[in-house]
Amino acid sequence: MSRRRKPDWLKMQPPSGREFTGIKQTLRDHDLNTVCEEANCPNLGECWSGKNSESGGTATFMLMGDQCTRNCGFCDVDTGGGQPLDPDEPANVASAVAEIGLDYVVLTSVDRDDLEGQGAAHFAQTIREIKQRDPSILVEVLIPDFRGEEDLIRKIIEAEPDVIAHNVETVERLQQPVRDPRAGYEQSLAVLEQVERESDIYTKTSIMLGVGEYDHEVYQTLSDLREADVDVVTLGQYLQPSRSHLNVATYVHPAKFETWRRVAEEELDFLYCASGPMVRSSYKAGELFVDAVLRDGKTVEQARREARESVAASD
């Protein structure tokens, strides 16, 4: 089957610029992976070029190797596992953060079902290393589901990041084939509910559109997430990484994404919703919102407005 032709609103400029080159070199020097590269993120050029950040670029560090034990239909990260964890990685990430000069850091990881503890302690140690170097740095983590094991999720909570994200990815009906069979809708909701129940940490999740969902299913998913007290949601267009991945069912128009933003914020009362074709889980708009609320003490409405204006200025 031939791949669908992308509409004009999905065309991106190739990454370039001094900040982009500098961040890439720093990551290589510290032998670190980023989800930006491994997952072929379409915003890599924007984020690494630092268009929206006075401190320069940003990057989402991917912990625990570049091979995932799961095989999701949408994801471009290699499937594998079995690699030993690098005990120096937490300190190396903290060093790279300082060298790049970030004041907002995003950490994620591959799934490591092959490890005892699934790497939760390693993840938590990376958070602590960054915070110990500079407590003013805001740390957002995008965590696996850790198979729903509450003790492992609690390790992340106890490391005290500023935001804990976990992606539900799609509507309940499409969890498979979109996600690996070891993942699941109720399990992901339970992860987010635990964070809300056991901490005051902001929670965040992401939904891909264009994989065959219906509008009423998107609305139900948003409603379920608010029932779980999730604070921030992002919605973006699924883009097929290769012919061997899940096909794109439809390219959703930007106006539809704006409709979902209004539903999320104005009807369902999420603190913030970043919604657009190129929005991804670790997206500048979400970071800008959280930074404005936590660091600058802005009201939710002020933070929403400033995040939207900043992103619009870069388009």
C-alpha cells in the first residue's frame, strides 16, 4: 500500500543552526541517546535550534539504551533489549544538562521489561543527579508503565520530578495494534491516577490522532483522563516512520486540533492542552506552560496565553 501524501501543514524544515550542532555534539561526547533522534521527532530542528528558548535548545534524553523490549506499531525506536545499564548514565546526563545550559529537562526511556525493577531505580537516580547539581532545574519525566507495578512507579514519585508524564497514546479501542500487547488503556490510566493520588506532581499525557479513531472516542479518552485528574494533555498527528509501521488513517486538519484544544481546556478543564499536527509528548509549548506556572508563578491563563504566543511566533 502506498503511503498517504502529507498535506502542506506537515512540511518541516530540516534541522540546522549553531544550537542544533552544539547540542548534538554534547550528546555524542557524553554517549547519550535522545528520543528526538531515535523516534525521528519532526520537531527536532525547532527544539535543538532553540527558537523558543532564551537558554538555547532543549532535548529529551532517552535513558537505558536505544533498544526497547516492546514493539509498538507506531514507534521508530529499535526493538531489542538485553543491554546492561550504563551506571555512569545518570551522572553523564546531569553533566550534559549543565553543559548545554538547560533549565528545563525532559527525560524518557525505552521499556526494559528484561530488567529486574525494569530500570525504575536508574530512572530515579538520573532525576536526583540533575536536581543535586542544580535544584532550580525543572525536570519532566515521560515514564514507561512499569507493567503497572506501584512500587516501581513510587520510585519515580519519590525522586521528586516536577512533571510526570505517561502516554495513553490512543483511544481504548485502538490500543492494539497501536501499542505493544503488554501496554493497555486501563493500566496507563492507573499509572497516572497513582501519581495524582500519591503526590502533588503535575501529570501529563499524550494522544495521537490519525490512527483510525472516531471523535466520540477522543472525547471519551479526554474525559477518562480528566476523571483520573490528569493536568496536561497533548494531541498530535501520527506520522508513519516507515512502511513497516502502522499506516496513517487520516491527516487531521489544524482546525480540528484547535477544536480539541478548546474542548480540553474550556469544557473539560485541563490545566493546559497543546494540540496541533506537529505536537509531540515532549513539546516546547507544554514545557513553556509548566515553566511559567512553577518558576514564574504565572496564573494558568497567563501561562496558557504565553505558551501559545511563543509557539505561534516560531511558526
